[in-house]
Amino acid sequence: MKPLLHALLSGFMVFVTAVNLAAQDKLKETPYYPLKVGTTWHYRAGDRKFTIRVVRHEKVGETLCALLETQRDGKVVGSEHLAVAADGVYRYDLIEAGRTPAQQTLKPPMLILKLPPKNGDSWKVDSRGDGKTFRGSFQVAEQEITVPAGTYKTFRIASQDLEVNSLKPILTTFFAEGVGIVKQIIQMGDTKIEIELEKFEAGGR
């Protein structure tokens, strides 16, 4: 009887250990920035079109992140690692093709969306990445907007005082539940870029 009991207990402990490891290796989720592998956003900025896709989950240091790749004209032009924590979505790095250095590791990781999003909420960021400084504050408001992909109730995340080294872009990002970023506006002086969602494809896992 004892050998059988010992075998059953051993098998149960192996099962528990496997479940715990699986849980540790699972990326945290939020409906305001879906990060399942295969999730794809199709955007347009004027006449130019590009896609952003979650290609895999992998660790950056000890943190499990989603790797998102940006493709334009069939080529990868950039990527970033994002992770979801209890208090928000964080950007861990930026990788831009053709830039030197190509990778900018952000220390500390930059909070790009506070969770849960609330009207009137705000936060500050102060991160450094391989010679660049990202500093500023963000404010949250609710706004319904229409883009080519449809009409959405969104949380508008806006910064009027963002500093990226000597540059001071005005950045506004619109997050919709179940989709993520549906629109982004970047203004630098007289130059204004509007990025809008054309199509969203949910990932599989």
C-alpha cells in the first residue's frame, strides 16, 4: 500500500509543479492591449500602411514579455517588448532598424497604459534608454472616435510635456477595450502624423 501511496503522491507533486511552471510562463493579459501570439494590427498613416504583430512571448531579464514586430512593405522595421503588470502595460525596449544603437533598453521600463484605465487619471514617466531620456506626464480621458476599422469608445492617453532628449513631441494614443491602440497622433512643431487602425486580428494564444 505504501509504495502505491508514494507513487500517487509523487505523481501529484509532479502535476502541481508542472501547473506552477506553466502559470509562471504565461503572460499576464489586459483587454486594453491584447498580446496573444498572432495578434495583428493593420494601420495606415496617410498613404503609408504597416502592420504590428505579436510574434512570440519571451523573457527580458526575469520578466515575460510579448515581442511585437512592425512590418512595412514586407520588411521588419522595428520591434519592442511589452509586458503587463498589475498596475499597467510597460515598454521594456525599442528596436529600430537602421538606427545606431538599434536597441534602446528602457530603465526603468516605461509605463504606457495605467491599469485599470480611469477617466481623469494620470502618471509620470522618467526612463533612459542607451543615451536617450524619456520624461513626461500622461493624462487619461474618455473619448469616442471613428477610424477605418470602426467606431470605438476609447481611453485617450495624452502627453503635452513629453521630452525625448531635445525633442518635445505631443503624443496622443487611443486605447479601445478588446483591441488595443486604434489611433495615435504625433505632433512635432508643424508636422503632424495620424496613425489609424484599418483592421484588427485577434491572436490565438
